[in-house]
Amino acid sequence: MAKPFMGEGFAAGNWAGGAVWDAMEQLRGQFEQKVGTRVGRGDVRAAVLALLAERPMHGYQIIQEIEERSNGAWKPSPGSVYPTLQLLADEGMISVEESNGRKTYSLTEAGRAEAEASDRSAPWEAPGARDGGRTGALPKAGLALAQAAAQLGRSGTADQVKEAVAVLDEARRKLYLILAQD
């Protein structure tokens, strides 16, 4: 990603914030690789079956419930949930009841049997999600921090950049102190 033009004297070599910019861009890139919300189709299917095993729901409820149960780490798009619902209906795993223009999905006997027979846990109960969302929350917080630091690096004064570097150094020390605790 190219740095925006900052005017004379602000090139990475001459500008104290250039190092902050480079470090934040690298950090942002690392977090973006780990924070992605793409999951396999099997996970969407497993999530839908697990939720409908509890109670009938409409598509939007399914999306909200997955997001809530994964503590915000995964919010499937309508473009992945609704085709999965259609496929499950075509397979006879779910039935659809329409009322007031809203479709409510329920498991059929075949769908209930598949949901119960599945040896897979629900996707939000996967090892990365069982920790209460910490695995997803930490990279997201880091990404937000990287974005704020990059913004400050782009538009802050020399004094603001110096202050930001001190704040980031202190935050890094505090994070290591957390790790050093029992």
C-alpha cells in the first residue's frame, strides 16, 4: 500500500512518523490475515443445523445468533446463509413456513437426525471460539489500534507522533507484563 503524499520533509526517510507508518502497515497486514471472517460452507451448514435444532428461526435471526454466539468473531453474510437454507430445503433437511412475508425455517425429521448425528461441534464452539471470543477480539483490537496509529502518522504533527510512539511503547510493555503474570 502506497503512502499518501505528505509534502516535502515528510518522506519516510525524513519523517519521524515514517517508521510508525511502516510498522503499523505491517501490523495491520498481519491482523487482517488473521481476522478474516470467511469460513467454509460446511461451517455455515453446521451452524444453521445447530441453531434450527434449538428452535425455528428466520434467516436474519440465524445471522444474528451466529454473530452473538461467536462473540462477534463471525457474522455470516446473507449471501452465505440464504443459499445454505435453500440447499437444506432442497435436500429435505428443513421446511419453510411463510407468514407475513417472512420465511421461518424448521428442521424436518431428516434434518434433526443429521444435526444429532453430526460429530462436529457448532462452529462457534470450535477451539478458537471456545475462549469467549478472545482469539478474534484481540486481533480486531490490534487492527483498530494499527488503524488509529496509521491515521495519526498520516495527519499528526511531529509532537503528536512523538507522543503516540510513547503511548505505543507503553502499551507494548503492558502487554508483555500481562504475559509475565502467572
